[in-house]
Amino acid sequence: MPEKKTSSLPSIKQLLQETWILFKKTWFSYLKLIGLIVAYVFLAVLIGILISLPVTFVAVGTHFEVFHHLTPFHISILVLLGLWVILFLASLVAINVIVPIVSIFILQGKKADSLISLIKQSKNYFWPFLLTGLLAVLLYLGGLTLLVIPGLLIAFFFLFVVYEVVLEKQSGIVALQRSYYLIKSHFWEVLVRFLLVEIIAGVISSILNKYAGGDFLLTLVYIAYSILAGWFVNAYLFLVYKQIRAATTIPQEISIRWIWIVSGIGWVICILLLGVLFSGIAHLPGMRPTPAHSLPHPTANAA
């Protein structure tokens, strides 16, 4: 199917106006989501501290000699602490998947009784989002190895993947292909809009960070700005996607062969470099085994 586009996208001025309207409607819901995440992380860290306290007190009191004579109680605490670490790290991964999904729900104006309801609704998108994201990261890292620029370009082409997964219910290679096609069809328009908002937000952030210094109040202002500016950028990119999606008909067949090739070359180079590095380390003088004939003979020592 041939590509279909409007003569031009809505102006940047109109985009900013619509973004501001959407931002005002949704910023408080986003703050509640951030608050919920912060409360969870605080509670999880507190539980970890409480679990580790018995072993910590005993270890400090015995100058860490306790680890040479572990009792069943100490072993059970260490096992419990290990399980907490695994679960905590897994929950951080889950948060990094759930928050973008729920954020899109909020921007979309999805109706729900509470944020918990939106979080529960995100479970249907969890694995498609996670696996598609991992695939995109692998391709990005492969391109990044190849002189950096290809990786940045690949990351830019995959800017709309999250919206394809959540709004269009696509996943895997199809979501990557569709994001690539949408941005390729409006490359310069998307690039200008993306750089505009990122540069403005970044400059203001740098100024606030510079003047915040060690001042507690200005540091709070900087943190508040970072959170709200991040949400404004989210709303902005969401609307950019909606405008471009409405202006483009996506064909059935989309090729991203060059991305696979570039990323594959990057990974091959990375593996070869690691092989050379490990081979060089193995041949360092200190890493070589001492030949048997160079060792002093026992009888010589006895003499």
C-alpha cells in the first residue's frame, strides 16, 4: 500500500499549545503515579534493611568473624536477604516496564477507578513491551558499537515503539518496523520537533542545576522541574506520534534490513574486541603459569 501523508503536520506552535492543554489535564495523575512508585521503593528498601539488621549487628560486633562460623539462623537470614535482593531487582525491572505503559494510559485519558486499576490493566502489555524493548536495545547497542552514530540513529527510529505496543497492540519486529516507517516518512519534521523540546528542557535543567548548588530549596525546585518537564516531554511526544500516525498509512511490508546488518556488524566487532582483550589478559606475565622447570628443586633447598 502506498504511503499517504497530509501536506504537512500541524505547526509546532499548535503542537505546543495542545501539549500544554494535555499536560494540565494529566500532570496530577502522573504525580500520583510517581508518588506511588516512590512509596513502594521506600517500603521495599526498609524491608531489606530490617531483614539485614540481625546479621549486620552480629557481623560488626564480631569484626565479621561471624561469617567463618555461620549458624542456621544466620544462614536463613542470608538466604532471605538474597531472595529480597532478587525480588527487589525484578520489581525495579517491572516498574521500568509498567510506568511507561500506565503513563500512556493517563495521556490517552483511559478511564479507571484508580491508579491501581490502570496498573492492573498494564499486565496485558507487560511481556510484549519488555521483549520488544529488549530487542530494540540489542539492535541499538549493536549500532552504538559501530562508531556511535548508527546506534543513535537506530534509537531515534525506534522512538515510537512504546506507542505501537500500547496503542496499536503491536509487538516484536512488527512494532519496530512500524515505528521505523513512521519516523522515516516524516524524518526531518520529527527530528526538529524532538530536538526542540529536548534542547529547551535540557537548557532549563542545566541552568537550575547550576544555581541549585547546595541550596536545599533550589534543589527541591530542580527536582520538581525535572519531574514535571519529563511529563511535559512525554505528552509532547505522545501528540507528535498521534499526529504522524493520523497522517500516514503504514504498508504491510516494511524492511529494516539495514538496521539488522549494521547492528550485527557492531555485535561481531564487539565480540572480536572482547576476544582480543581476554586473550591479551591471559598472556600477561602475571597471568601465565610458572613453568615447572623454573621452580626451585626441593633437594636444592635442603642443601
